[in-house]
Amino acid sequence: MRIAFLGTPDFSVPALDALLSAGHEVTCVYTQPPRPAGRGKAERRSPVHDRAEAVGISVRTPKTLRDPNVQAAFAALNLDAAVVVAYGLILPQPVLDSPSHGCINIHASLLPRWRGAAPIQRAILAGDAETGITIMQMDAGLDTGPELLRKPVLIAPDTNAGMLHEALAETGGRLIVAALAGIEDGTLQAVPQSETGDTYAQKIKRGEERIDWSQPATMLDRHVRAFAPWPGAWFEHDGDRIKVLKAAIAATDGAPGEVMDDALTVACGEGALRLMTVQRAGRAALTAADYLRGRPVAAGTVFT
């Protein structure tokens, strides 16, 4: 099929690669414009931008798709379909209607659960046993279009956001190839999403990653995994912000935030959390044992 690809972060790259491997004609890639990043605030291109240029695909970076000239240029591509994966811009109706088979979205949840911006983190925070990929025919709503295919992905007790991100990205690449094949040969028809069970995956707010030791250990275990490896759940101690990248539930009790032993086991509102991998700002991640060799923390210390 003759398609355009609309995506921005590294989550989108496996889908682009899968489409190319399947022999589709990717005529153009749309991605977010370069943004200032890093300490020097130099402009950095998106992962999709880099990948597209590496394989010789034309790249467009409009700031909006509402511009009639941008819409006309999109229509002039004469597309069979457009594939959209975490693009980051709203697609107005003229863009949705332009390809003959419309715009097809790869969404990182089993819709209608976790519509919105942060489905991976919200699924882990909620304690879901599974999530998945939904291939959806886009409409004007927020992740409300009829679905074409879906594939569940297990969330194991030790799954963190980085692990789930990888599994879903790879699953999305495989599933979009199957969906386009079904659309092309007429064997796949979109069906409406369920009218029940919808939830909204609200964007992660600044400071939401902070650990509240008054919460139960079961919730804080999910909190750590939902923000690992980035941006990292964190707490403060002796003026330092310390990220917790890996933890495990421990069977002990104490005052919330109290360090219970010499292995960084911290009491929570219910139960306790053993900190296994931590990271000070600007430093490398360390096991708890290595961290304590350089910065001992006495039992009875209270973290905030």
C-alpha cells in the first residue's frame, strides 16, 4: 500500500521498520519538529525523524496540520492509508478523510481502557494484569474510533514501564502489518469499541513521580515500576533527590518513610519496600549495596 507514517518518539520506530520490511511504500514521514534538548538546549530531531532519514524517506515537520496548505500537501500524496503512532498532533477531519482507507492508529492499550496520553504508566499504576495494542480506525474523537485488531500483552509482577514500552512497540509493529493486509484484501472490517469500560490515561504531571511513603507498599511498588526507567520515582534525603529504579515488597512494618534495616528497606503506610536500584541526580544508577557503601543510611532514618 502507498502510505504516510506519522509518529515521533522511539515507541513509533518499530512500526515504521515493520511497514518497510513488509514492502509497503512509505512515501513520507510526518513527525514533530526538532526541539531544544539537553543541557546545551541544542535542537534535537525525533527518533522517527532520524530513522526516516537513515532509510531515505522524505520527512515533514509541520507545527500544525490545521494549515490548509499543509492539508493540501498531505492530500497530494494520494495515499491508500496513513499510519499514526504517538505522533503528538491532532489530525483534523480533512487529514483523516484524505487517504482512501483513512488514518490507522496504533494505540498502546486495549481500548476503550486507557484512552489518552499515558496508557503504559496508567496501566501499571492501576495494577492491571494485562494491557495490549489496539489498531484503530481514527475518527475525530480521542481514541474513540472503531477497532480493527487487538492483541493483549501481559503485565507481570516485575514489569516496569520500559519493559512494557518495548513489548508494546514490537507488538504494534507486527499488528499494523496484519491490519493493513486485512484492509487491503477486504477481509478485515472495523467494529465499534465497547461502550463500557472506558478510562482516561491522563498525562503524567510534573512531580507525580514523587514517592509518598504513607501509601501502601503494593501501590508504591507499582509506582516505582510505572516510572522506571524514566522519569524515575523519587524521594528526597539530605538535600538529594534520589530515584528508585527497582524495588520489591518486604514483609515488615514501621512508620512511613522509616528505614528499617541496613539494606534500604523502607516502611510504607502498609508494609515496606526494599529499594534495590537507586540513583542520585547526575550520577549512575547503583544497587542498594553499592549506594550504601558510599553513603551509609542508618536504620531509623526517615525519608521524606
